[in-house]
Amino acid sequence: MNRSSLTIPLKSLWMLAILVGSFGIASKSLAVDHSVTWAFGTSQPPIAATVGDTITFTYATGHNVQQFPDQVSFGGCDFTSATLLQGTGPLVVALSSAGTFYYGCSVGFHCANGGMSLEVSVAPAPAVPGANPIFVLLGLVCAGLLAVRAGARKGPSTSIGA
């Protein structure tokens, strides 16, 4: 066996370790920004989102965004227990937990008659393929094989054909 036949498998193992290890370590952001034109007379369809997504409310002066505590308050446009998120736009809301959330504009009859209410259903974030611990383990095993192989090349038995 000559030196070049030992070099090719070693290079292949290095590439395999880098490839497999990158699947275990890298995670790609899958977040989506949901854009909402927050204006009187617009109808807001419900939004299906995922934890990590954001909602950007774009609006001019004369509006606000409030979060309702529950579906009953949302359905009746009852702002008694709502939380004011922001009075002037734009507003970016980070969706950090799963659940159903309700928003509305409390100015005049904007919520009840102007279509300025929004229901957002937030699902848990999906598992990212790169987060699989099996890929991390495979990367470590490949790195260990590389270390063993590299150590064997330095020993006296690697001088075959020299």
C-alpha cells in the first residue's frame, strides 16, 4: 500500500467528519415575519404562525395595538383587560410561546367596525434537523477515527513503501 492510498481515505474521513458534524451543530433559523397592514377598513384573516416568528403591524398615527387576554374579550372588542402594546407604528411582536393570541385597535370603533382585530395561532417550533444528537455523535465518532488513523500514520508501521 503506498502513501497516496492512505491519503485518500484520510481526506474522505475528514470531509465526512466535517459534513456530519455540521449537521449536528448548525441550526438554521426558520422564522417568518408576518406583515399586517393595520388600517381602518381592512379585514385581517387569522394568522397561523410558529414560535420564533414575528408579526409586524404597519400603521399610521391614530391607531394602536392592544392584546386581548382571551377570546371572549377579542370577540366583543372589549378592551377593559387588554394590554396596550404600542400607540404608534410600526410594531414588531415576537411570538415566543405557543397558544392563541388576540389583538385589536381600541381607537373609536376600529376593532368592532373597522376590521382592526387579529387572531394569531402560534404552534410550537418544529425540530430542526441539525439539532439531532445522533448527527453530533456520528461527527464525534468520525473525528475519533480520524485521530486514530492520523496516529497510526505517524507510527513505524506507516512507513510502508518508503
